[in-house]
Amino acid sequence: MSKVALITSIAGQDGSYLAELLLKKGYTVHGINRHIPVVAGEQNEFPAEGLMLQSPDFHLHDENFSDDASLNDLLATLRPDEIYNLGSLRQTTAECLRACYPPMRANISALRMLEGIRSQGLANKTRYYHASPSELCGLVNAMTINEMVTSGLCAPQTIALISDFWTVVNYRETFGMYACNGILFNHESPRRSEHFVTRKISIGLANITQGLEQCLYLGNLNALRDWGHARDYVKMQWSMLQQDSPEDFVIATGVQYTVRQFVTFAALELGIKLRFVGKGTEEKGVIAAIISPIAAALKVGDVVVAVDPRYIRPAEKCKASANPVKARHKLGWGPETSLQDLVIEMVQADLASAKAVARLKLYG
């Protein structure tokens, strides 16, 4: 009999990559289509329905599991071997918080899921993974984050995030359940929402080369991030549930880059060599050379990157690096995709889309 896995927020980038990984490993995969938008009106990052066409072992559940009875019925029916709860919220602006706070109450919290597992007699069968975002470490400054540093955001939604983290720990220690947190730092892909800075960069620059936009507006170009590929990180999520004992893990590359460096790598993939002039909100990215026919419509001296103060986060002064040594030593995990290769994959995907839009505009 194949293992049965249940994945929440299947339409997010992590859910889709994880589903593909588990299907390749012979699992029967059930997905809950509970992806909550980053901002009002955002579409799903990945069309989960496509997985149903690819494999008869994938099953999509679009029901509303906002009440315990419906969730418990699903658990009783599926009796999953593994549950991956990927539905954490990551809003950053006050507007997003106000718009998205109500759905938080309908999100499948760690408490609801773990209590459902217990109530259905699955405590000794089902292994539970909870996505605990790196934002939990948000108030530490100039510290290296490991599994023992997990407190800190001042945004309202973090009450729920912190509660979920410690609920997982409590159920593991109190009831002996196999439950663990994955504290994942930034992980990106062509399936990332366009509201995240990495996709904003890859889409914006690709559009500029095709004449669809003139300039890419960003916030703090000095902001440091630890970026990895989501496809690598979901392998780690699976690995965490294959161990003899449940533990929490920090997942990251351990290397940080600035937003400016990400922009530079993306521009180079599109045949643009940039030079940055000015400081602070006056900084601009100017084309220094055209090194590929992709950017032939542009010219040296064009300003294609600029800073917009509206996009600068007030809490950007907090800087934290991640220490993924535990994952490396205990699980043998390390990122397989370099940042440069990740950028190439994202840019090429968005360039293909930009070319299609440009052709449509040209030929109607």
C-alpha cells in the first residue's frame, strides 16, 4: 500500500512542488485548496487542478474546512500517514493585515489539525509537519537564527504564528506525537507570487526588455535575504517526517545576498549590465552595457531600476542570518540550486510570458 499524504494550501508554490515530489515517490496525495492570498484579489500561485490530470493518485479537496467536523471527517476518511500544513500567513503591510485578518480564523491552525489527528485515533500513525515561517525570528537583530531562536514579530498575525509553533512543540512533548516545525527562510521559484520581491524583479525586468514596462520600482536595495529554491526546500519538508524522532529544523542556504545583487543577476540573464548610481531613495539602476540581443530594444544610459519609498519596510533595520547546520548534520540536506541558477530559471520563465504578451499586443 502506498503512503497517503495530505497537503494544505496545495495551490501555493510549496504545495505544488511537494505534491510533485510525493507523487514521484509513489504516494497517494490529497490536497486542500486553501491557499490564502497575500493581498486581496491575488490568484493561486499554481493551478493545482493540473496535478489531477498528471496523476490518478492526486486528489483535490475544494471544500471549506473552517469547522472542526468537516476537517475531522476528512482525516477519518483519509487516515493520512503524513500531513503537511503549509498555510501560514505572511502579510507585511497594514493594508494586507486588515484585508486578510478574517481568513486567519478560517485557516487550519496547528491546534485544529493536531487535535483532529488525536480525536480520530491517528496519534500513533500520522506524522505532522507545520510550516513555521522565518518571520518568527523578526525582532532579533544581527543574530544567527537556529532552532532555539523563535520569537519576535510585532505584526498582529504573528500571535497565530507563534501559537502554532508552540502548539506543535506542546503536542510533541505532551502527547508523544510525531509533530515538527520547519522554519524555512526565503525560498523562491517561477511559481512564487508576483507580490514577492523576487518575482517582482524577474517579471519587471523581463517586461522591460519587451517594451511592456519602462522601470522597475523597488524598496531597500540593501536589504539582505537568504534565498533558496522551493523545489529544494520541499525535499527537506519530506525528510523531516522520515526521521526516527520528530524535531524542529531551520532550513536555509546560510548565505545572504542583497536585493541589489538579485537585480544584478536577473539583469545579466537578460543581457543587461547595470551600474547603480545615487544613494538611498535616490539610487537608480542604469544600463551600462547591452550584452545580448534580448535587450536590443534598450539603450545604454536608460534607467530601468529606481527606489520608491513606499516599498521600504519600516522594520528593515532588523537583520538576521540563518544557521542550517543542524539540517546538514542530521539530515544530510543542502541546497542543490545556486542563487544564480534560481534567478536564471525565474527570469527565463517570466521572459517567455513577457514575449507572449508582447506578441499579443503587436498582432492583436
